[in-house]
Amino acid sequence: MALGMSERGSLHSGLGEWVVQRLTAVYMLLFIVMALIRFSISPVSSQADWLLLSSGLLFQITLLLFIFSLLAHAWLGLKSVFLDYVHPWRLRFLLLTVVAVLLLAAGAWALLVIII
């Protein structure tokens, strides 16, 4: 058996990423549908309405889950594209590093904005 290979083989390692990609897509779809329904029933028309909506703990948790689902979905998708289509390993490493730093920065910024 090759070094670093599990008994399940390398094909099985992509299954976890595929499942995460699908679960994040489903969560984001449900969040968007629920937000559209909520905003169509009761539109937000002032800053006071936005502050009231965003001060709820349930809203903050679901929004953070949405943002981190979006970041995980983006990371897995871009990683797959780069691994498939960018063949020079140094360029691939550079692109993956830049994407990782940008996504981590976006996640940290979102966390600060929502919590504070």
C-alpha cells in the first residue's frame, strides 16, 4: 500500500468534501428561502427594524452558520477547481494560500460585525 493511503483508497477521501459541499448548499438555500419569506411578510423599512431583527440570538446564530457555510462551500469549490485545472504546484499552492487567507479574513470580519 502506498504511503499516506488508507485502506479505503484515495477515492473515498473526496466523499467527505462532497457531503460537506451538499450540506452547505442545502443550508444556504433554506436560509435564503426563509429570509425571503420573512422579508416578504414583514419588510424591514428602517434602521430600528434592522437593529431589532439583528439583535436576536437565533438570527445571529443562523446568520453566522450561513456565512461559515458560504465560506466552507467556497473553499471546497475553489480547491477542487484549482486541483483540477492549475497544474504547476507552486501556482496552485499560491492560489490556495491566497484564497484561504481571504476566506479566513472574511470569516473573521463577519464574526466581528455580527457579534459586536
